[in-house]
Amino acid sequence: MSTARTLVTSIVASALVATPALAAKQKPKKSVRVVKLSPLGNKDIKVKPGTRLTWSYESHGSVGKTGSCSIGNKTSVKLVDRTTKYKYPDKIKKGMKGADRGTGTYVFEAVAPGKARITCSTGFRGKTQRTDEYTVTVTGKKPVVGLVPFKKDYAVPVGTHLVWSYESHGSVGKGGSCTGSPKSRVRIVEKKVTFKNPGRVKKGMTGADAGTGKVVFETFKPGKATLTCFVEFRGKTTRTDTFEVKVLRPGEKPPAKPAPKKAEPAKPQPKKDK
């Protein structure tokens, strides 16, 4: 009888382990890489998006010991948490004076490719004691979106490159230019021309500078921006393209596209009398 019970128990246990829902719960969570910022450590740091960076300091507000941090480029790195771990939490609950000694921590997260400078300072009774700067390079390629004349509205995240192309042939007067506003949200970061015959251009051959010109914008701050680009020929504008760009906040989804209108059923035609 005991052997039969053991066998049944083994079968039930095996079934539970094989259950997909239970197996999903048992999957280990993805670990997040954490980099500690230290005055004695590396001040130039390279990380991937999703990495957490922490900076800790001695906190004791009742006697004047404090700490603070700031970020130079919030499009690549953002502050996600600020905590204080007290040495005597029970004494704080009782309201004892001077019991607020502990460790304060700033937690940052790398969110998009680019460079950011984190500046952290410790203070005592209103005066700065020490300041350390850390340069954080978030690796990875920035998303690239091509601007086309027949599409006028775009919704893209911070850190996106928007590229407008035109026919370039300076020796015959063909060119292009762009402007973007406000510059706090979108700026031109690159202008370049790719020649069809670079070898002939190097040799200085007349008229060999035909190619494709590109103007590259980058989005820096959430909000609305306007890009205006001009196709030019011998000093005159032959076409103007205007693009409205919505720069999304981190985690914000682009607006949903309107559903296509359903075709109305055809109305019955009146019968003609014979």
C-alpha cells in the first residue's frame, strides 16, 4: 500500500513540475547589471542601455551631512530612485533625535545611446566637501528614421536620428538645406554628401561632384518640433518639405493610427421602366 502511495505521489509531483504555468514562475529573472560610482574608481564608464548606476554617500541630516547628484544629459541617463538606508530604523520610528544616520543612494539608469555627465557632491552644514564627475557613455546605435516628402508627421523617441536626403550637384547649382525648431528638442548633428564618383572628385574633375546630400537631426527632449527642408537650384528654392515631429518620453508609445474608414455599402439603383 505504501509503495502505491509513493508511486502516486511521484506522478503528481512530476505533473506539477511539468505544468507550463509553474515552469514559467520558476524561470529566473533577468539580472540587471549594476555599476557603482566611486571617487576611487573609474570616472569614464561605458555601459549598455538598461544598466543601473549607483552612487552612495554618508547621510546624517540632523548633523548636516548630505549628498546630491545632477545629470548633464537626461536623454541617455535618467534618475530612477533615491533612497536612504538608516542604521537605526527602530530609533527613527520612536522619533529619537540624531538617529537619522545612514547611507544615501542615488540610482541612475542608462536609457539610450549617447554620453552623459553625472556630477555628485557631498556636503556638510551647507558647504560642499567633495565633488566628483563621471562621464557615462551608453553604447549602441541610435534609431534612424528617414524623412520622406509624402509623410509629414512622425513620432519618435528621444535620441533618434532623423535623416533628410536630397540630390546634390554643387557645380550645376543643385543643393539642399534644413532648419529645425525648437533647438532644445531637435538639432542638426551632421551634414554630408556621398559622391557618385569619389575618385573623380579627388582628381578635381569639373562637374564630378554629383551625389546624395543628407541632413541628420537628433531628438533631445520630449515635446513637439518642426523640421523644414529646402530643395535648391541655383540659389532658388524649388521645393519645401515641412515635417511635424513628436518626441516621445522614455516608455511613451506612439499615438495609435486611426482605423481605416469602412466603405459604405452601395446604394441600390432605382429600376428603370422599360
